[in-house]
Amino acid sequence: MTVVLVFLAMALAVTLALVASSVRIMREYERAVVFRLGRLLPIKGPGPVLLWPGVDRMVRVDLRTITMTIPPQELITRDNVPARVAAVCYFAVVDPKAAVTAIEAFAPATSQVAQTTLRSVLGSADLDQLLAERERLNEQLQRIIDEQTEPWGVKVSAVEIKDVEIPEAMQRAMARQAEAERERRAKIINADGEFQAAEKLSDAADIISRNPATLQLRYLQTLLEIGVNQNSTVVFPLPIDMLDAFTGALRSAGERGEDGRPGA
């Protein structure tokens, strides 16, 4: 009787061990790709998954978005400028069955596709486009990589160019170019201002020329503005035509005096 109980206890223990080893728990973001004697079964999960020991083989697939850093790539732009570009790629598995059966390892394969596409796309762009049109290049990279990974059940949601390194000599040349561009714009703005000021002065001269009295009023206004400062000395020149009346009166008085002396 004792031997039978021991045997039953051992059998129960082995059964429990087999059941425990054949049960897998899939989280909400995980799926189980199960092969039974080499044949693919329907996708299982989330929740508990029961496997036949020695018969079933399971591959656990994560459905969350994976952030993959693309190693810096050495490339030459279309205008023959060497550059070193790093990027980041966001992708996720949308078809666990294809991700396991269509490709040996989808993550390294996606990384290799991203690297080659990065060199190809950015190598066909100019340096100015690489620096100023990143959004368009990001969309182009995402579209091309996603087309290649779609048969593997992998969806590439975004590709972002993270860093662009160019030689120091090219950086100095670009700085000089930017400085020259700023100087050019400053000169154009200054010349435009001078042109507008000259137009306004020409219009003012036309208005003043129609009425000479306005010139005298403007002259007196300028003297008033200068006289606000008590430390200033104002030299007030008088136009000759304003003195004509006084010189004429003095000349007439002198002529009358000369005419009156002989008669005295």
C-alpha cells in the first residue's frame, strides 16, 4: 500500500510539473506563434497558452513599437559633400505569423534595410536639402523602408534624421556664406531705406517750392528746436531779400539829406 501511494504521489508530481511546463502566459502586448510538429497553428494570446510537451514549440512576439537607433552612416551628398548621418527608426510587428515565418530575425533585418536606405536616399540629396528639408526626407525614408518590411509583417511608423555631421572646413565655409548673405540683406535694406528717404525729400522739396513761405517757417522751426538747449549758440543769418526794405529806406533818407543841405 505504501509503495502504491508513493507511486501515485510521484505520478502526480510529474503530471503537475508537465502541466506547469506546458502553460505559457502571454501579456496583452504579446502573441504566441506555435508550431506543432513543425506545422503552424493559429496565433494564440493574450492569456494562458497550453503547449504539448515535446510536441509544440512556441515563439513569443512583442507587438509594442520598437525604437531602433540607426548607426551613423558615412555618405557623400549629391553635391559631393561628405557627411555622417545618424537616425532613429520606429517600427512594430503587425503580423506575428509573417514576422516569424517570412524572415529569420526581423529586427536585425529592419536595421540593415534602414541603413542601406538611409545611405541611398540621403546620398541623392544636396547638403542644403539635407539640412533644410528633413521632414520631406523623413517621410521618404519611412515610405521606402516600410515597403520593404511589409512582407515581413513589420510596420515602420516613422524615421527621424537625428544628427548630421559635416567636416569643419565645410562648416566654416557655410558660416562665411551665411555671414555674406546677412551682409547682403543689410545692404539691400539700407539702400532701400535711403531710396525711400530720398523719395520723401523729393516730395517735400516739391511742396516747399510751390510756396516759399513754407521754407521760412521750416527754417524758424529748426531754430526753435536748436534753441531748446541753453548751451547752444545759434547764429541767425538773415536772407538778403529781407534786408532790402531797410537798405532801401536808408538810401532814400540819405538822398533826401543830401538834397536838403545845399538848400539850407
